[in-house]
Amino acid sequence: MAYPDVKAKTRLKHIMCGGEAVPATLQQDVAECLDGAHLHDLYGPTETTIHVTHWWCRDDAHRQIPIGRPFSGTRTYVLDGDLNMAPPGVAGELYLGGVSLARGYLNRSDLTAERFIADPFTEGERLYRTGDLVRWREDGQLEYLGRLDHQVKIRGLRIELGEIEAELLAQPEIREAVVVAQEGNGSSSLVAYVVFQAGTELDTSALRERLGKQLPDYMVPGYVVMLDALPLNANGKVERNALPKTYLEETREYISPSTTEAWQLAEIWQEVLGVKRVGETDNFFELGGDSLLSLKVLSRVRALKSAKLDFKLRDLMQKPTIAGLLGLGESSDASLDGVVKLNGESQGQSPLFCLHAGMGTLYDYQPLARRLQGVCTVYGLPCRMLTDPQHCDTSLEAMADDYASTIRGLQSQGPYRLLGWSLGGTLAAMIAARLEKQGQEVSLLALVDPYIPGSGQKSADDWQKDFVNFASVILPGVSLETLDGNEACVKEPSEEEFAINLERLIASYDASGREGYAALGSEELARIFCVARHLKFLSLKTSTLPKLRCTADCWWADGRPKEQRQALEYQLGQLLRRTINTFDDHYSIVIGKTLLSQLVELLQEREASRYMPIANKGLA
């Protein structure tokens, strides 16, 4: 393509490309310089006798060049880690089968057994694990995203380097690109190595800004290195180990801990989060913290037995910095009363408000908030009864009134974006109705396997059964034989009595230190259980959902009855705008790959047109 006057000096009709991902700019160059020539993208590993998929390159308004559809006689599957088929748009590993499949590796039975597996979908057949990360596009084409062995983890977030490289290659100025994770300043950072198109210049700041519109903030490379050419090995593949190292400067403002207690917390955070330096104003969740790591922090803090470090998990959720927890000069934002910011501030899109589920907590939204870091700010509304024991909600309707006022206090005008899982879906729909009554627009109502009032979802109220289920979730494998028989009495115990029973269970469970939910302590667990019981009582009193003008998007857990789905549409007075069936159960759907991956795409698509549908799921 760089040959002078190439258009006049060639009669090429077909150009076959393989071995590496085809950059979008090559397709454009061929169309402009080689009139009448057709560019073909061929994909296939040696283990499947070279090529197994084909794409006839053409301008189809997509940013990335796909690898196409399989040839006749080839079976292609995009599977997750459990060998379940990934839905369209969700990344997974590519598995290949069919007549072109090799028998295995010569004299390497161990490697053959590792890479060639029994086909779970076709009896007596085999599949080859390619190690390539791909996804199905909406038009049925396969899109290559990179190698699974190029997957890295930075600050607790799993990142596919191929996804970033694909976005870089979609930029008109870039001919070649490689992204690596490089250690520096106590943590890993993303570094992009790029080669320009001939005769072009690159503004790295503008490039990072453009990438930020397509990728979450944590996937935008912090550093861009410009090279004349990428280093290649003898096979013509990029030699990542030969890329020049770059000096990584600290980009995060560091404020040294100012008290003994602040140093103690910083050391605990460093150990738990796996970072070498934590400052007084660093956000726990932006550093990679999540609900499990929060519990580990609590466990280590309580082991210090310091009166000045006596805080609960909800305190860490509401004040996720050391300065905030210790009251070291951070001013509290009155607008955040009753709201928890679950990720860092993002100015790019309208915020997303997530409503608590049946336990009143927000812990299950943390993976979602982290996935949306840099895409939009995520606010969580926890149950007020958790933080204020004197408060007692009287109905879901009154709670929706209160939450609608809280949301408008933070965002005075619409359009609003709401998401609720389980009971949170019920509350989100009720809040949407109240916002609409006030003349506001709800542009996105995402219901994640929601609880539907009056649909027969809930069985008869049984506190003993609820307590056993609760204990089995927070203390997996614990024996209930340590209880004194109170669980069999007819009268429901008080919160203090529940705390005593939970303390007995924790003591019998506590062989190797209080980890997991046990780190919360019996009193906080008893409070959560009693709040969950009261929320269940209020949900049973609710007869129906309000009619809405906006249309909802809903993601359903596996096995959700068709009758309940129909009941949801009947109560809302609207057909669902989008229905997504998943293979996840009720408890895993809110943290599942399907929701997290598709939600980012939906938010970005809808924000571009100021119209954003979202995935909604229901509650059990």
C-alpha cells in the first residue's frame, strides 16, 4: 500500500489477510487505493487446518473488522469458563470443531488433552480451544478481541488487552497497536505502543479522550508510546517482551497518612488491595476494593482492637477514604445524605441510580459500579433502616416517595436512569412513576430479575426458614446445631436475640479467624437480617406496580416462569422494550458477565442519542 502510484500499477482483484487482526484503516486504504480489489479477512489456527472463518471486507459502519462466519463443515462456539454459550455481544473463548479439526499434537498427548476437548453439544465429536477471545456481533459475524493469555488484572479489575487494541486500531491515525500492563509506582498501568499511518500525526491527549468515549476509564491506557515499528519475532508476530520500557509517572495525587490510625488503615489497605502505597484521600473502591475485600479490611481492623478504629461496613461504603472514616478534614457532602457513591466521579454521562434489594444493602452492585468506572457515576440508595435503627419504613410506596426526593436532591432534572435488582426492581418502577408524575423523564428503567407484587413469588412468611437461609448464605457450611432450640419457637425473636444466635453460629464457624460475612459481627448481621425481614413484610403488603409511561428493559434469571414475566408487563401497562434471558440464577445475575458487558454498551449507545434503555432483572 505504501508503493508509489500503486493504484495504477496493479491489477489485483483479491487480497487475503491472515495471521494477525486486520486494522480498520487497511480496509479503508484498499477501498481508496485499489479500485476493484477485494480484501478478505481469513481466520484459523493450524490445529484446524488453517482457515475456518471468512469476512469479505466492506464498509458496514462497524468500528472493527470481524473475522466473519464459519466455512461449511466448521462448528464455532463462543463459550464462557463453564462451557456455556455466551449471548451475542458478550465476550468468550472461541471453540472450533468440524471436518478440518486436527487429531492432536504429535507425541504430545498431554497438550492434546488440554487443548482438544469433548464437544458438549455434539455427541462423539471434539472441539479445539483456541485461546482467542471473541464475541458474536448482532449481525451474526464473529469479532476478534485478542488472546486470553493477554488478559491482565489491574486494581482488582480484569482487563482484556485485545479489546483496547481493537479500539486503538479503529482510530484512523494508527496502523499498528499493542497494549501491555507495566509495573511502576507500586501498581500496574496500561501502556499503549502505537505506529502511525504514514504522513499522520497523533495527539495522545485527544486519542485518550476518544478512547474514553468507547471504553471504561480503567481501560484507557495511561501512557501512549509512539514507535516507528513494532518488534516482531521470527514468525512475524509481535514480540511483546522486546517492547521498550517506559518510565511511569505517578498520576494519582498522594496525601500521606497524618495520624497513627491513618497509617494503620493505610497498611491494611495496602495488604488487602495489593498496592504499595495508599494515601489518606485514596478511594477504597477506585483502588480495586469490593465487598469481599471490604470484609477482609474489617477483619484486620477489628483484630487491632482500637477504639478509634471502630467502624462498620456501611461506614466504609459511605466514606470510602481513610480521611473520611477517621474524620480527618474531609467535608461531608450534604447532597449525598442517604446515597452512596459506588465509583469515581464521571462527567461523561448522566448518573445511574441503583436501588437496594431485599437485604437493604448495596454490596451486590459493586461489580457493576466498577465495570462502569469512567462510563458514568453510579449512586446506590441503601435502606435507611440499616443506618438509622430508629427509623422504620411503613410501606414500599412511602420508601419510593422518599427515594424519589433523594434522587431529585442530587439530580434536580431528568432524564433519570434507574436500575434495580430483586426488590430493587420493584422500588425502581415505583420511583419512576413518581418522577413521571412530577413531569420528569425516565430515560432508562433497568429491572434485573425483579420482584413482582402479587405474582405468587413469595411463599407464606416463615421467619425460621428465612433465618436458616440467611445463615447458610453468610456462613456457608455452618451447623445450626449450636442453637438452643429458639429457632423452633413460634414467636419471632428480637434483634438482640437474633444477634445472640448469630454470635453462637459465628463462634462455631470461627476456626481460622473471622473472614467473609462473619467479619461483620453478630450485631450488624442481626440488623441486616431484621431489615430484610421487614422489607419482606412490606413487599407482601404490596399488591401491584404502578402504570408507567416509560418502557422498561428486563434481564431474567434462568427458569423465571413465563406467567411472572407477563404479570410484570400487565402491571406496568407496557410491553418491555428489551427482554434478555440469561443462564444466571437470581443471585448471580447482578454480577454476571451478561449483565455487566451488555450494560456498558447499552449505556453508551443510549447516551449518544439521549435515549438509554437498560437491562432489567427481577427479584426472587
